Amino acid sequence: MSASNEPSTPDTEAGYSVSVTRPWLGVEPTPGFRQPAQRPAEAREGGVTAAPATGSQPLVESISLLDDSTPLALEVAEDTRRRIALAGRRFPRPKQTRVITVSNQKGGVGKTTTTVNMAAALAQAGLRVLVLDNDPQGNASTALGIDHHAEVPSIYDVLVEGMPLKDVVQKCPDIDNLWCAPATIDLAGAEIELVSLVARESRLEKAVATYLREQEAGPGRLDYILIDCPPSLGLLTVNAFVAAQEVLIPIQCEYYALEGLSQLLRNVDLIKGHLNPELHVSTILLTMYDGRTRLSSQVADEVRAHFTTEVLKTTVPRSVRISEAPSHGQTVMTYDPASSGALSYLEAARELAEQVLDESEREQRDTGDLS
């Protein structure tokens, strides 16, 4: 059988025409091929969904075309719907600055990852956010692209030397409305040096309070201060608890993460009883969730059963993109904003921000009257 380069016509019995057009993506048909016209009745009988017409909302119109016949395709379709619902959304501002400590004495549960990505998501939604890197490892500073070598003024100088917080704060280069007070390797020795200092538990709280008073006198106040803590319950973490009003606890969806939770809650109660009466656990975020395993579901159910109001509805899945982002000096919100990890942190940040709404405002939000 000989092949012809001429395009086939409807009158040619052996002619075939193959073409895949996606007008909502602006893709032209391949040259040399022609798609035959198909009547609407034929389209319905053949189970073909008509392509959406080009317009002002091509992404919204194309949702109906997304294939949901497989689990992966269904997940992609759902992510697209969630992303459209959050696109360009402005989060409500709190009436006063919320100071939140992100803490869990167990390592590897996503404290730093949660801190930087929640901060980035809040800043992208129009809020003014400051991250205090109170961990000697300095990973939050790395993820935000902030210099934190030994000569840089850091949280160590604030805690030990009494330097004003405003002198160590740096602006995040990738995201507007986001600032960071970095941590250097000097902070590793701060635990020992703080022991002999006066008011060793409240030095960070005094620095934060002074900084907030200066901010209120300036052009605009901060909306959020997020404090990243080391995986321990030493003086650095105690300083973070005393400086904050709220505690955000990331919990890895594995059994070991539950074992240390009761100890962390006891320490929060001790701080509340002796040093900071306003401290309370306001938010719990489930991280590294794997929906394919029964263990993740069991851990999530157990946490939700004990903390019905504190646990966010959003869970953060295991994601390679989230792990890759710090190696590029970025958060996942800027490294791959279309990824499932970025979308989850954006939803979690929205839930955190909407905690400040009262009941009537929540009803307006649910009905779509509140932007």
C-alpha cells in the first residue's frame, strides 16, 4: 500500500484524517492533517466531550474536559479545581499581629518546611509576615534565600547580646511582604550562654514586643510572626513559647510523632502556668500524609479525635517538590507553585488566616460574599 502526502478528503474511502486540537490552549492542528467536522449528535454518541470555546476563562471552561477515569487523572482534576478556587485570593488581616511558634520536639516532622511555606503563602496572599529562625541549623534562612554566615547579625545577637530585632531582619529576595531574622552557627552555643543571663526565658519576647511597637509607629504593622524552633525543649524553644501567643504543631503521620505530643503539650501547659498565660495550641497540621497507607489515615483520625477544633482540614502530602525547593534557596511556593505540595500549604495558610473570622464572617465566606 502506498502512502500519499496529500490530505485525504471525505470522498476517499481509504483516507484517514487524524488531528488533536486544543483550542483552549491555543494549539494549532498539525500541518498536513485535517480534522473532519463532527455533528453534535455524533459527538454525543461517540462519548466525545466538546472542546470549550475560547474566552476569558479557558482554565475554568476546560475543567469539564479533564479525564477522571483513573486515580491520577482524578487527582489532577481535583488539584485544578482547588487551585482555581484559591487563585488571587486575599486572606483576611488579623486585628493585631499574631505571633505563632512552630514547634515539635521530634525532628523531621516538617517544622521548618511548614514555617517557611506557610509564611510564603500568607505573604503571597497580601499579608505582612516575619519569620524568626530560632533553630541553630538555619534551615529556614536557607529556604528563604537569606544570608546566614557567621558574620551576619542574627537571632543570636538578639538573645545574647541584646541587639534590637530591627537590626537583624532581612527582606526575602523572592517574595514581597516577607522578612526573616536569620540564624547562624553561633546560635548553637546560645543554650549554654543563656543560662547565666538575667530573664533568660523572656529575652526574645522583649525583643519582639519592642519591634512590634516600632512597627506600629511606622507605615504598616506586621500581620504574622512565625518562629521556627529547634527539635528540642531547651531554652531556645522556651524563649519562643514565651514570645508567642499561639503554638502551631506539625505532626508527621506516623506513630512516633504521636508519642512525643503529650510531652510537648505538658511543656506548653508549664509555660502557660508560669511564664506566658496567653499561650495556647491553636493549630495542628498533619504533614507527610500518604493516602495510600492505612497508618497515615489511622494517625490522622486519632489526632482529629483528640483535637477536633485545632487540626486543620488540609493535610500536606509527601512531595519531592517540597524537598527539592530548599536546595534552590526557595520555598515550594516559588519553586513550583503548581505542585500539590504548594497547593496544600496555600490551603493550610488560608485556614490559618481565616481563624480570625467571626461566625458571621465565616457564613459570608462560605456563601462567597467575603473576598
